[in-house]
Amino acid sequence: MKILGISGSPRKEDKSGTHALVTTVLENTGIEYKMVSLRGKTVNGCIACLGCVKDNICKVDDDLAPLRQDILEADAYVFGAPNYYSGMNALTHAFMERFYQFRHQTADLLWGKLAVAVGVGGTAGQAPADDIEKFFMYNFIETVAKVDGQGAASCYSCGHGETCQVGIPVMLHGEGVKFTPEMIPNVKKQVDVMASAAAAGKVLGERLKNNHDRMKVAMGVKEKMMSLFEESA
Ligand SMILES: Cc1cc2nc3c(=O)[nH]c(=O)nc-3n(C[C@H](O)[C@H](O)[C@H](O)COP(=O)(O)O)c2cc1C
């Protein structure tokens, strides 16, 4: 059994809250995992060429191709994204769009897998976690837990953060803010966030060890999706 972890942050791994939370979830599953950072990778969005329709293999030649087998083989996913403009960032979105290749013909290649969705934002990470959950739902993958935390906005290191009128520090702390090391958000110091990441990992590990019935899970997610569609119609 194997889990695939993806951090969609373009920041260096040791500076990324998303990377830290996805890793913490994985470490707590008690199951073998592979952690992949999308940082520095070229992953373009789906171009709707329909080249994958016959064989479920995307024909776009970029850094997603070597990950295809990992995506297929994993029994579960832990995907995380930073919050850019109240949603998941473009790199993570592009990565997820390319899951279109798995939808054709029988379309059940990913059905019934389990997942954890992670989001990190300069103010809040819930929006990207919700986006990732929705994406999983479209693929009939069950999100067993969501984790969100507050990371360090680039405004704390850009050199203008104490005075910038549209920066997160002035928004959060007001005019005249003076940075102190304690003030700079770091998910690793947020006890409740780290605890929720650890708990999410444990839930995922338990569900996987419990011989989950993939078709039953898929049908449960499908039902939830259909009722959401009906509500919004
Ligand atoms: C282009 C851009 C847009 C952003 N928009 C938001 C936003 O709308 N809400 C928010 O809370 N943080 C926003 N942020 C801040 C990031 O979410 C924050 O720095 C977070 O820590 C990034 O996660 P990472 O540490 O894993 O890279 C934005 C950052 C960038 C670069």
C-alpha cells in the first residue's frame, strides 16, 4: 500500500507551510509514502486536446508524465496547495487539471481512493483545501480529512512588508507594524494545526488499513456530488 503526497507550493521546501503540513500528514499514516514537491517542475494545465481519450494517457510532454504511474499506483493522496487569491495556486490547479486523462472510457482508474486535502494561506488556508476536496470529489475520491494553516506571506521577507498598504502584515497588525520573529506565521509553531495534520494522517492510515471497499467509497462520493449539484441547480 502506498500514499502519494504532493506539495503544490513553488517555494523552497524548508520555507513552505504546505510542504510541512503535507509531510506531517504523511508521516502520521504509518504507511509507505512518496512525497513530491511541484517546486521547479513544469506542469502545464490541460489543453483539451483529447489525446488521452482512447488510452487514458496524457500526451502533453512535461514533468507530469513521470508522475503518472505514481498517481495510478497510489491507494491514497495527500495533496496541498497555497492560497493564491482565495483559491489553490495555478501550479496545483494545472497538476490537477491533468487528471482529465484518467476520466475516459471506464473512467474508474482513481475511483474510491482516499485523500487528505491541505491548504496554507497568509491569512487562512481553508479555500485551497476546499478546492482540492472539490477536485477529489469530481474524481470520486473521498476526502477523509482537511487541514489548513497560516503560513508566512512573502510580505514578511520582501523588504517592504512593514509599510506596504496592500500587504498582509499591515492588514493583520495595522499601520506602523514592526516585525518580530514571533509575529511571522509558521505552521510548525501552530500546535492545533500540527495536531490536526497528525490526526488527519492517522485517520487516513486507519481507513487504508481497514481494507476499504473502493467501489462503495466511489458510490458514496458520487451520491454526495449529485446532491450538491441538485442543491445548486
Ligand atoms: C500570488 C499570491 C497570492 C496570494 N493570495 C493570498 C490570498 O488570497 N489569501 C491568503 O491568505 N494568502 C495569500 N497569499 C499568501 C500565501 O498563501 C502564503 O504565503 C502561504 O504561506 C503560501 O504557502 P507556502 O508557504 O506553502 O508557499 C498569496 C501569495 C501569493 C504569492
